[in-house]
Amino acid sequence: MLLGACASGAPRDLVRTSETPTETAPAVDQVVQSPTAVTPEARPALVNDQVRAINWKQDKPGCSGSCPSITVESFEIGGEPRFNAIIDHALAYMTANEGDARQTFDTLQAYRDYFWQHAQPMDQSEFHARLLRHNPVLIVAELKSGHYLTGAAHGMHATQYLNWDRHLGKVLSLDDILLPGQRPAFEQALRAAHARWLADNDDAQEQPEQYNRLWPFQPSDNVALAEDHAIIKYDTYDIAPYSMGQPELTIPYAQLQGIFRPEYLPR
């Protein structure tokens, strides 16, 4: 049986391959809708910075009636094979087995093969990758997974952000984004964002002391360098009950001057 999990684990020794990035994210030029196209060799080549959506849904082959299924809504960018491979790998990594031994997968193809062997009727796995920012310096993606298991009380969800530095050819950690010694200042800004989020949370305002005791603030490294602000996403149960979903905090870039490296701030 499978559970959703959020983990990084993306390869870090990557090489920049795109030489002619555009200033803004282009429109999606093609849409791949066949589950057989999950492997790169099954798809035609893209020109640099061309964006192609990869969308497909498949029931377990040979199954009739109530069948397990997999849904993928992702994308790839021409001239960025390493980044595209990370998207596929990171989505596949956002899965885990119940029990003590964690089963990990390098690709969605490998996960799909495993899922067909072990899934129960009506089990569903969903994977979504969305392009948030695309310019000559950065590619920023939001990755989501959802797993809905037969007999489970509710689904399990996870979100992971990837910030890809096109010049360095690597996925940025939070420490890569921060100026030296600025992690405490970032956490202070994040606490302020959390306080703003609590002020709009009716449950938290009804019994603030109890809420803060049950769901205290936690720092997070799951940061997206979006166009106008930084986004910090938490998994369910991190700072709120399941009914609140995955809380999302935002910090305006004006509050991150002197905290984030200037090359990652809007000009």
C-alpha cells in the first residue's frame, strides 16, 4: 500500500544545457496525452525554451470494473533535459510505502510498474507539475502528489517546490538563496507571514492559545521564488489540522531585501 510523502532527493550534480532562454514563460506549444509518452524517447524533440504539457490518465491494464488509476499533469522545457529529468524523478520520489521500509522510485515509469503490481481496487495516484516562473535566470516549478487508497479515511497530499538556477545548472536549496548568515532573518519574516495567516484563520482566532499549542509555528525550507513574492508551502498536519489542507504563506520580496541573494529578487 502506498502513502504520499514529500522529499527532495533530486540530483544536485546537474549541468546547464539551455543557451537561449526567453524572458517570460512561453505558451504551451504541444500536449502529450498518451501514457506511453512518459518516457522521453517516446516524445519528439523540443527547441530551446519550448514548453510542452504532458497530460495522461491510465487505469490498470487489463482491469475492468473498479480499477486503480494514475493521473499525470506535468510539463517539460526544450533545452533543459536535466531539469526535465528532475521533474520526473522528484514526482516519482513523492511516493512511499506503508511500513518501516520506504520504497523509492527514480522515474514515474518505475513507479507506474510498481503501482500496477501492488495497488488495490480504486487506489488512485495523481502527480502534478506546474510552471511558476521562467526567465533567463530561473525556472520555478510546483510539484504536487496525491494518493487515495482503498479504505483510507482521506487522501494524502504533498507539495514540493523546485527552484532551478539556469546559470549554475542546479536545484537551489534555501541556503543557496539566502545571503550568508540570513537564515534567522528569513525565519523572522516567515513568522510574520505565519502571524498574518493566523489572523485570517477563523479556527485559530476562536481559541488562539489552544490552536498555537496544538499547531505551533514551524520553519520550512519549501520555498518557491515566484514572480512577485516568495511562497512557502506546508504539508497537511505541519502547522494546521487536515481540514486546513496545505497551508501556504507568502512573503513580499520587499521584505526579503538583504535576506535573499539579489540575483534571485525581481529587478
